[in-house]
Amino acid sequence: MPGPKNSKWFLDYLTPEEGHMHGINSILYSKKTPFQQMEIMQTGSYGRCLVLDYKMQSSEVDEFIYHEVLVHPAMLMHPEPKKVYIVGGGEGATLREALRHKSVERAVMVDIDEEVVMMSKELLPEYHAGAFDDPRTELKFLDARRDLEETDEKFDVIIIDISEPVEEGPAYLLYTREFYEMINDRLTDEGAIALQAGTTAVGKLLNLTAVHKTLQEVFPHVVSMPAAIPSFGLPWGFALASKKNDPRAFTAAQIDEMIARRVNGELKYYDGECHLHSMTTPKHIRKAIEAQTLIIEDNAPIFTYN
Amino acid sequence: MPGPKNSKWFLDYLTPEEGHMHGINSILYSKKTPFQQMEIMQTGSYGRCLVLDYKMQSSEVDEFIYHEVLVHPAMLMHPEPKKVYIVGGGEGATLREALRHKSVERAVMVDIDEEVVMMSKELLPEYHAGAFDDPRTELKFLDARRDLEETDEKFDVIIIDISEPVEEGPAYLLYTREFYEMINDRLTDEGAIALQAGTTAVGKLLNLTAVHKTLQEVFPHVVSMPAAIPSFGLPWGFALASKKNDPRAFTAAQIDEMIARRVNGELKYYDGECHLHSMTTPKHIRKAIEAQTLIIEDNAPIFTYN
Amino acid sequence: MPGPKNSKWFLDYLTPEEGHMHGINSILYSKKTPFQQMEIMQTGSYGRCLVLDYKMQSSEVDEFIYHEVLVHPAMLMHPEPKKVYIVGGGEGATLREALRHKSVERAVMVDIDEEVVMMSKELLPEYHAGAFDDPRTELKFLDARRDLEETDEKFDVIIIDISEPVEEGPAYLLYTREFYEMINDRLTDEGAIALQAGTTAVGKLLNLTAVHKTLQEVFPHVVSMPAAIPSFGLPWGFALASKKNDPRAFTAAQIDEMIARRVNGELKYYDGECHLHSMTTPKHIRKAIEAQTLIIEDNAPIFTYN
Amino acid sequence: MPGPKNSKWFLDYLTPEEGHMHGINSILYSKKTPFQQMEIMQTGSYGRCLVLDYKMQSSEVDEFIYHEVLVHPAMLMHPEPKKVYIVGGGEGATLREALRHKSVERAVMVDIDEEVVMMSKELLPEYHAGAFDDPRTELKFLDARRDLEETDEKFDVIIIDISEPVEEGPAYLLYTREFYEMINDRLTDEGAIALQAGTTAVGKLLNLTAVHKTLQEVFPHVVSMPAAIPSFGLPWGFALASKKNDPRAFTAAQIDEMIARRVNGELKYYDGECHLHSMTTPKHIRKAIEAQTLIIEDNAPIFTYN
């Protein structure tokens, strides 16, 4: 039978009945921060990985998929995004992708967990690629919801790059209607937002569908974009919401042209054809979204993994 | 931390450095057939599953994705498929989907492993749903390659539903240029074929890209269709090859119309929008296909998992 | 590297940081009884195994060690045990060993969980070996503590064969000083008792040492007997307490003579030399027992696994 | 159910159907030396552990058991051991125990793998406790069998502290009759040797029983001493062979007196009572030794784990 070639394993329990196993070559960091359990491991299949609260957050090998699909569709919905706000995004890779857009003049990144950012800066240099030192970057270690509540500043794009809503974790109040309404208020007229919305696996669509429906309470255009992040062990989805432009209205050629004109360097995952792939969804996922009636609210949050 | 709620686990090693864990509720069958190790398990997340040579083949919860994307695009490439040939397909679900097409008059299914078919018939009734007893079905337990070599019959669609090419397994000579040439010869002029082509995970694209390139040696139209089968633990791909019609030329509306007219019952995964999703591929996968130069041949087969 | 030859595993978590893995060939039974989760599995290394609340209870291959060391030393402490009481002992193997003593006229077995006994009777015939049908056997499905409280009958030997004290499990009030005092009252003058007392692993001796000290509050002679039950994954200990005879006073020859005279059939684990092995303990375990000050009481129970 | 509190695990496959799981806190070293795969891990239950060829060799928490039972019985068989030879023993803990004997004037340690010794010296200071720097120590990095063949020197005690005989490992020719004969020739008249002899688990006694029988071909007194090393996941055995004194002839009081007079510091595992425990063996193990007919020879070696 096919056998393992490693004796050290990270067991990532996706649900109480399912997990993904990663061979571990070395553990570069493992510590409880004030907010969560943080680990950086070198794995056999995915290179250096960030693990928060025992769950894979991103891997050297496939983080480009996660960060490109999270950042670029939202950025392209705005004709000329100058000010970007990032909620979370500790590894710095979301910031890295946002800063590739030539129009960006200011990128505010607010992560509650300074230790995650500092250790990522030191141990995951390929992830941030110097983005923390970009003169356009402002980095703050705060509760992003409070930070946004207290500011009058408006942003063209807001990217929410946070872990899943778990009961004791720092993220679950960043998935509610009230939060999205406040986000909407901080966006300029052609603004857009994006976030990871959980797995698209059959029967595990609660998070994605409820986020989709909750966003529809606030934004005129909402799309759930499927994307395969192999290291996650399950298929994944990202939500894109836009105040003015409909993401589904763009052709592949238009997307390719905008990327060529507006983005520095070459993208690896996302382009015009991939945009069409991201805008189209298998039938059962669309049906599940349509059937969902739950709206996530501050006093009725949802929690994954139970 | 999120903890397991099961103490019995199926460890599906995807590579020597990666695996997927399924909580086991019960084991309905576990035996070495003359060709492979066969198991049918009831899992916590995916219901009843078929496992061959220690690898997940299909699960009650998401087999509809696998079998719909494998069968329907190929069937729709032909204007009126009357004769269908299935290589492998032991569970009977590929046969089930093919028989939904009203035009089908004859469906030949040839699986080398009678025990897999017989046990699936008994223990996986939701998979075949009576397809083995359909009067249009002819079931044979043979090496399909030899069976096709020895016949003069032509088919409109040939579906290859076999496990991955592993060194001691029964399948690796069904992935070669010589086999595809023979298949091509057994197809009618507007014929099409489809097969599962392995994972699309970053860095693990050898199988999919080599199959794609090998098919292009034989067929004018070849598409690699990404699809997420959650129980597989890695993102997956399917190859579609067609003698006459270009799969990418169809609109969503055309596909929806054809399904409505030609297919009995309601599909769960595949429709017009899903067709567009299947015809479009992330950039890095397309680049990997373009970069692949390997052609699989009888005397130069490839093996996954090593 | 040495690799597994099974893909189905029972993960027996011994502590939150340690576990033992058993290859599973088949699962014969898996159900929640009114008292606990019960499973009977066929494993690759240990044959048919009984698993309660996700923890190995006994295995076909090495249950003889567990049941011989639990039963025979206690039986031999009494010169002619006629009446035996068994607390728990669901598989029937403790009963089987007790009934091998020719002097026994009456054996009362009281297990709270009828389903465990009934399924063991059906699926573990090698364990009970007909003991349930012995005319000397009386089988009751009750809380043994209440049953003993309500009876005036006296017994020569009482064997406590129960699972470890876990917070929600049925057993933790059967490990307290009050229970042992009541047991003592139900014993005849030369009576003895035995029980499994948990692991002897370094640093995990709380259960064994506290049981030992608690028994010493009640009985004049208390011995902790180490024994290796391979399927348990950790070294184990058994407590023997006696009202009159000192277990350490017997020579190997005396034990061999008593076994030959008093016990039917041939023992596999226990004999005179093994008695000496059981009466002697590594230094660090004796030191840990001496250092223990905790007495287990009804209102101050202990729980393992935390 | 009892759940894990770690997501990083060392899976120590004991056989193809059985394993032991250790929660990993950190990996201090992981590298392929010229002779074997070497790892030093900090585990949740056992502190810092040495792992060679994917198998637990010794742990900070229970290495005292392994090294005391390996060294002291053999040392005490000789009335005044001055010259000691250690085969293997990379961590330095066997050397540490040998040097506690006041009579020792010279201790030669010969390990084939310099990297294991050097990394243990750096990362496992509690194991060697300065033994490598003792002026009585001579350390050589050679094949011990060749080293012993080429010397005329005689030793009072020879300790063989090597890993199990695996097919590609460095150790299997150090378990044969020819090797033991040569060892015997290098011993003084009252000399003794000791070695670890593999698990004593039911049905897995091939190694221990064959070693026992092979030693009996060469030495007049051979004893197999059971000992529980919890981190090993299975019960273990050690072989003691002596040219003149019978290990079983000593009383507990004699052993305690010799330890008090001859050994520096306080032992944790081994004393007079533990000696009796080590000299007595459960019946089924003795029966298995008696039934064994295999003699291990250079041209008929044995391999564990297959």
C-alpha cells in the first residue's frame, strides 16, 4: 500500500469527523499568543506553513491562490483604488498583493495579533516580500472593528483576511451584518470588499451561504468565488461584494487588460479566464446559497467546526 | 482546540507526505480481490464510501460531483449518443448517469474486477440506482483494453472511470497514447471521451498534464476540467476529449437547453453555469499543461504516488 | 522507513499528549449504550478487542494477562473461596477465571451495562468461554455499589473489574474509601479483593498511588502488582488487598502448589515465579506510592485523563 | 470522548499494524546521518526524546529505567569492574550509569555514528550528564565489532546499547552467535554483558527469545529481564549474560548492599526489590523462550518489524 515517508504529522481536524495530515519536517515556531495558538512549520508537501488555532492558514506552495483570489477581484472592481484597508492578514501576503496595484497610495493593515505579524515578518519572508516596509503601508495592532468604528476615513477597497469564526477565537464578530454595514459606510462609492468565506464542501456550506446572504443585506453585488487551496484539505470559497460594479459583468479580455495596465509583476493564479472560473459556481452551491435564510448578526453569530 | 469525535479513522495517504483522515463509523466490507484491496466504509462526513487500494474512490455525499462531471460534458459533445462504452466504473454510478440520457440505446460497461461490481451492487444501491438491471446495459468482467481491441463495434461516447495509475494496480496501461488511439478508432465521428485525470494540486500536476498532452496527440479538442470532490482531500481534474465539437464553444444557455431536452431527472452539480466553470481553469494549471512535454506511452507509463 | 500495512486505525488517546494506534480489520459492533460508547473491533495485532468510551478494555491476544493477574492472586489469598462477587467484568473473562477455582460454589457478577454483557456474550465467545451459563453464576444488571449496600451476604473474594474513573463514566464512585469500606464489610474474615488500578507509567501514577493509599486506609495488606498488557499501550498496575493473608509472604513453590491443587486447567500468565514478579515493584513506583497522600473519597473523587 | 491537546504528532509504528503516538512540542534536530535518520523532539508526555530510524530510542522522562536496567545488573555481576566497554550508547546515558560505579577505571564507548553522539552531547545534556568529559572515558566512532576484533584488551563488563536489528540499519550483525562468541573472548573471567532484546509483547517475542537462546550458546548464565519503558509503547526486555555469577542467586539485600557500597549517587529504578522483579518473568514469556529453537548467526540474521 502507499505508505508515508514521514513520521511527524500535523493533524488538521477540519471537522470532528475529518482531517488533513501534513508531514512535518521542522517546527520553526510554536507559541500561544494573547489571542491564539500560533505555529510555523516546514511541511513535506507545502513548504513553510502558518497554522493558527491548530488550523492551516496558508502555505508557501499555494498561498498565491488564496491571496490572489482574495485581493485582485476586489481591487479590480474599483476603477482606481487609492486607499486600501486590510482587516487581519497577519502574514503580509494580502498586503503584498494589494500593493502590487499601481494606483494604491495608502494601505492600512490592522491585525489584532502583533505576535503573528512580527513572527511572520521574520520567518515567512516570501509571504510579505517586504510589504511591511513599503512606505505606503500603515500597520496597526488593534481590533479592526473598533478601529474602523472610530475613524472617518473612507477606503476604496477593504479586504477581510481573518480566520474562521470559532467560539473562543478573535474573529467571529467580523462576520456579522452590523460589521458589514459599518464596512459599507467606510467604503467610497465604487468600493468593494472581499473575504474568505469557508469551505464549499457538500454539506458544510453553512458559513459560506450565511456570509453570502448577510452580505446581500448590505451590498448590491455579491459573488461567492470557489477556489481550490490544496493545503486546506477541503475546497474553499471567497466572497466578493461591490457597491457599484457587478463582478460578473466583466469579460476575460477586460480583466486581462486591467491586470496588464494596473498590476505590477505577473500574477500566477488569477487572470481573465480564471475570473470567469471564479464567477461561475457549481449548481449545488448556488442552490445552497439560494436556500439559505440565516442572516449573521452580532447577537446571532455563527461558529464553524461543531 | 478542535478535537475529533471519532476514534476510528481511515488514513488516506495522498502522497508520502500528505493524507486525508475520515472518521469511520462502520466497515461494511474489506477484502483483497484478485485485482486490488477493496473496502466499503460508512464514514462520519461522507456516508458510505468505496475505497480501492487504500484510496478513496467515491463517497455517497459527493459522488454526484465526480460522476456528473465525468459523464455529462462528454455525452453532450455528441449530438445524439446511442452507444456508450464505460471502462471500469465499478460502483455503477457512471453507468447510472450515462443511462439518464434519453438517446442511449446500449451501454456496455467493462470492469476487470467482478467482485467490486458485485459488492457495490449489494452494498452501494444509491450509487447504481438500478442501472445494472437496465435493459440497455451490458456488463462484462474483462480487461477493457483487450475487449476494445477485439471488437469492431463503434461507440458514440467512451467514459474511462478507473483508478489512478499505480505500479501494481490494474489501470496504468489505460492511460497511454496507444490506448487513446485505439479508443479513438472505436469512436464514431462525433464521439467524445472523458476520464478522471488526477489531482490539480500545485506541484502535483504530473498526471493531469501528461494525460492532457497525450490526449492532444490523438484528439483535436481536449479540455481539463477542474472539479472539487471534497472527500478526495485534494482538488481534482477531469479530461474531456472530443473528435468534432469543441466543448468550450457552448454557452451556458445551450448546455441548459440540451440538459433539459436530453437528460432524465435533475442534475445536482452540472448545468450551464457549471459548464463554464468547468471550461475555465486557473492560470497556473494552464501554464503547467503548456509546459508539459511528456507523452505517456505503453513502454513509458507514469505512476502516481511516489 | 517502517510503514503501516493498514489504512484503518483505532486511535486510543491515553492522555491528551499520547496515544496508541491499532490497525482495524473490521468493526463488529459500535453503539452508544445507556452508559457508554461500546465497540468491538477486529484488530491487526490483537484480534478481537472490546473498546469502551474510546479506550481499549481487553484484547483477544493479551486478555489472559489482565484477567489472570486480576483474579488469581486474590483468589489464592483466601484458603477456600466459595462465594465470589464480581463488580463489572462485562466480557465475562473475569468470571471465567474465577470459576476455574474448584472451591467456588457461587459467583455473582453485577455489571451496570446489560448491553456490554449481551454483546460480549455474542461476539466475544473466547472471552467468557461459557462462564455466563455456568450453574454457579448469578448475573445481575445493576449498580454494584447499590447492590452490595442492600445485601447482607458475605463473599470470600470480590473482584472489581471496571473501567477507569472518568468524569462522565459509570465507574468513579467505585474507587473511593467509602466504597472500599463497604466492600470490606461484605468480605468474610480471610477475604481479599483485587482491581485494576491504572497505568504505572512514570509521571502518570496518580490513580494507582491514590488507590493504593485509599485501600491502605481499609485493608491491612495492600500490594500494587505491575503487569504488562501490550494492547493498553502503557504499563499497567493492579491492586490486591487482603484482610488476613499477606500476599508477599508466599513463595513461588507455595503458589505453584496451590494453583495445581485448586485451579482447573492451565494458567498462561500467572504461576509461582510470576507471583514473585507481581509482588516486587521498581523503586520509583514504590517511592511514588509512599509519597502519595491523597485519599479518594466520595466527595473528593479522582478522574484520569486530564 | 477524550481528545488530543496537540495537533503535531510523532507516529512511531511499532509493527505494520500498531503504533504509538507522541504529541510533539518542538523538533530540535532532524537529519539523515550517514547511518540512519536522526531526530530529537520535545514531546508533550516524555520531554526531550531521541528517535533513530523513526523509532523512539529514549526519552527524558523514562530513560532512567532503560539505562539502569541495562547497566547495573551487568556491572554488579562482576565483583569489581574496572574496565567497561560500551557498544553504541550514543546518548551517553549508558556511559553515565557505568561511570557511577566507583571501581571503573576505564570506559570505552564505541558508536558508529559520530553525528548521533555529537548532537546528543549538545542537545541532550541531561542524558550524558558530562560523561563524555569524564577522564576515564575513551570515545571512538567505529564499527564496534571490528574494533573488538582488532583488540587484545579484556573488559570486565560489555554493554551493548544498540537499536533493533532492521534490514538496512547498522545493528543486525551485533546480535549473532559469532559476535557474542567474540564478546565472550574479550571478557575477563567474571565478566558479564547486557543488551536490550526487544519487546516482550505477546506474539512479538521472536527477537527476545532468539537472542536469549543465542546467548545461551555462549554464556552459562542468561536471564531475560522484563522492564516497562512507557515511551516505547510496548513492554520491553533486556538480556543479561554472565560468565561466572548467576544473576538469580542474589538476594534483594545483597543487591541493596552492593549498590550502596559500589555506586555513586542514588538510583531511581533499580534496587534489591527491583532486582527480584527483573529476575522473575511471567510464565508465557518463559514458555516462549523455552520453545524457541532459532540461533541467530551471521549468515542467518533476524530482522524485526516485518
